Amino acid sequence: MRPQKRVLTCINDLDAAKVMGLLLQKWFAEQYDLSVTEARYIDKLLAQAEGETVDLFILLLNNMFYSDSKLCPESSRNGIESRLEIITRLKQTYHKPVIAMTGWPLSVDSWNEENTKQAGASFLLTYLPEGHLLREAVKQCLEEGEAVCRD
């Protein structure tokens, strides 16, 4: 019997989220009973994380929004900081790996390896990542969860 794994994504592009789910199913279907759930908005992501068991979070940082646009910070700097806070909140609350992706160029004024890792992300990948990079990141994160369960 394959171990059950649940992945929760926050990608505010329905087609991209579906493709992500299909890729993960293709890559890991033989190894895991994999469930991939999409949350299009930050508030939905947080509600779903609270209501179900999640083994891995995958976030497209520059494409994460609140369902009520009034809640969205005005400046891009605040947006960057608020997305980093989401990573920290998920990691501290659920103690599960977070894979962060961005379609923006990595820079000191945006997301970069240092600030996303400090926030709690296991990986920062440029969107659309090369398939083998994403596959390896997901594999490491899912195996990390298994190792914790065995200890």
C-alpha cells in the first residue's frame, strides 16, 4: 500500500495549477497515493491548510492574491514581505515543507534564496522550473515528511 501524501498549491492561474497537479500525479503516482488540491487565493490556502492534513505546500509567490482585493497590500515591497510571512506562517504552524516559486527575477528587492529560506521555504524555484528541478524538490520534501514520521 502506497503512503498517502497531500499537496496544497496556491497558484492563481487555474490552468497552471492543473498542470502542476497533473505533473505531480505523473511523477509520483507509483510511489504515493497523491492528492493535489488547489487554492487560488491566500485566504483559501490558509483555510484549507487549517482544515485538512497537508504534507507539502507549493506556492507561486508573485501570483498569490487575497480573494478580496482590499486585503492586498498596495506596494510591491509590502506584497513581497506579506508573501514571505505566509511562508513563515505555514512552516511554523504546520511544520511541513514549502516549495516557493516566482516568475519574477531573483533580486535583493524581491524574493531570493536568502529571504525565502529565512522565511522557511525548503526550495525557491524560478517559475516555470525545469521539470527535473521541480521533481527533485518535491521528492525531497515528501521524503522529508516520511523521515519525520519514522523517527
